[in-house]
Amino acid sequence: MLKGYISPYNATVVQKLLDGGAVLLGKTNLDEFAMGSGSTDGVFGPVRNPWSYSRQYKEKIVPRSDSEPENSNWVITGGSSGGSAAAVSAFTCFAALGSDTGGSTRNPAAHCGVVGLKPTYGLISRHGLIPLVNSMDVPGILTRCVDDAAVVLGSLAGHDPKDSTTVQDIFQPFALPSLTDVSKLSIGIPKEYHAPGLSSEILAVWSKAADLFKNAGAKVVEVSLPHTHYSIVCYHVLCTAEVASNMARFDGLEYGHRSDMNKSTESMYAATRREGFSDVVRGRILSGNYFLLKQNYEDYFVKAQKVRRLIANDFVKVFGSGVDILLTPTTLSDAVPYVEFIKEDNRTRSTQDDILTQAANMAGLPAVNVPTALSGRGLPIGLQFIGRSFQEKQLLTVAKWFE
Ligand code: GLN
């Protein structure tokens, strides 16, 4: 729908980077309208994970079969901001921006072995960011280390009159202190994040990280976020409902693609949207309109909003009980080969992966992926830290200690 489109104005985050003296190198690939967890669904084709070409991975993989082309083993970046994660991972830039509605910055960061920060909702302006789910979207930051993420955050955060959901408080950019003593920290391990499909390798890395904190004197406690397992269906209803509404602006009149089919205004609208949107986008518009039908609105949309509140309240309770930071995996497994990823129903697969990341969006909390280890196949594994609202400094300080 927006192929070749050049925006007449800069997003606030872009303008702030330019004002701060940053050199912008270009745009990066992603899933169409940020819908997905693979970066396999964009108009420019799928994004290849640079780790596919690393010595570690190439030495470990067993060629699938003689008949398949040699490059069939390359792995996905995760998504939806996979191009940004790949660009940082391949050392082509210092930092990249992504968006994070349900995990789209943290998921590709984990698969590409980089830091991916989803800031607190309302800390960074969304002006100029194409909306997916307005109440969950945040611009995300991808860098190679936690200190760099703090630098970029410092230049982006703060109130913007063009985004009424940004908070008024003055944001003080910070440099991260070197934490030497973690003994006053309480780290929560949410038991529901032992999700179905979590690989044994990731589980082992997660336990090892918890032990590291324990051995350094931190209090490590098991906590419960009991509504976690409703998050996938809840997110699905809220996301598609907002997509149905957000995508209404693409009608072929104001901007973007316009079909040549011009027998009537209605047929032009329909053809424009049929030609301009992928199956994934059209599927979400259809689902969303179903949930928003008069007879379904209360049963689906209103109920999902209530469930979202329960999910957010789980975090309020846990942080209220004295836990400072939650430690969880970011993804269920390391990156899978593209040929495997597309064999499955993409949409089902991406919804499963999001279980570890999307609850933080529903609660508006800051969360960061930190690269941790390499899997048996020589691919990155990341862990996620989730912090209290607007406590980015504490979150990143702990992430830096761990890094
Ligand atoms: N995978 C989720 C989705 O497809 C999240 C996407 C995102 O964070 N932009 O909706």
C-alpha cells in the first residue's frame, strides 16, 4: 500500500535524531505494517539473519538434503523489525529504530544477538509512527550494547505536543552507572513464562542467569502472573480491532496505492485495498471487523479490554510486592530456518512466539532483550528484563550488569 511512498514530514523520533546530530543511513525492512514475528512478510522479501553466515552457525548445521539449494539453511531474523536488528547485528550502523507493539523490537533483537529496548508507553513520541495498535505501540531501540541503548533513549525520550499520550515530565538523559552490588535487588521469575514450546536450551540459559543473580547476592523469587495465558487471544482481539480501524485510512484517495479500477468510488476503494494489502493485513482487517460487529463488540472487544486490565494488574501486584525486575526468556527457541518458518502457518507461529513479550505491551512496561549465549546451532539466545513503568534507568542498569 505504501510502496515507494515518501512521507512529507519526519516522525518525531527521526527529527530528534537529526537534531541531535545523528547521521541517518536509510530505512530497514520489516513485516508489512509491522504485522508478524518473522520479517518474512514484507514487500521487499524476507530479511536474512546475518548469523546464518557466521562461522559458528555454518560449522554446526547439517545440510538438510543434497537436493536442496545450499542457501536453504539461512535463518529468519524474527520480527517485525527484523531489518533493523539485522543492520545492527551486521555492524552496518550504530543503532536502529524499530517498533514494538507485541514484541517486534525484542524478538528480532533476541534472534540477531543485539540489545532491543521497548521503552515505557508514553516515554517516546509515536508521532509519525504508522500505528498498529495505538494503545500498545512504542518506538523501539536496537543497539549492540546496553550503554548505547541508553544513549539513543536519551535523545528520543520526552514529551511531544504532537503525541498526547507522551508524559509531561521532563526526561533527564542518563549515563548508566556500573552496578557492583546487586544484593539489594529482587529479581522475579514468572512461572507462567515456562510456556509450552519453550526450548530446553533456552530454559537452561534462563536458569543459569537466575543463578548468576542469586550467587551475586540478589534475591531471586518465583512470582505468578496468572493471566499470562490469556494474552495471546486478548492481544489478537485488541490488535485486529485496532487494525480494522487504523487501516481504514488507506482508501486510495489521500495517499499510497490507488487502483486503476475506477468504475465507481466503491469499486476503486475495494480494488485498492485488495491490491495494496497482503493476505496477513487483509486477514487482520476481516477479524477485527468481526470483533467490532454490533453483536460481537461486548463479547469480544469489551471483554478483551477487561482481560488486558487483569494482565496489567498482575504486574502491578508483583512489583507492589517488592520485586524490582522480572527476568524471562525473549523467544521460545533460537531462530529457525526460513524454509521451516514458512512451512507452518505463519500467523499461528508468530502468535505463539509473542507470549513472552506482548504482556509487557499490554501493561505499557519497559522491557529489554539482552543477548546472552549461543545455542547448540551457534545462534543467539536472548533474555528479557521487564521493569517498572518509567524506571528505564534501573532496568538498563541491571541489564548492563548482566550483559
Ligand atoms: N507479532 C505481533 C503481531 O504480529 C507483534 C508485532 C509488533 O510488535 N509490531 O502483531
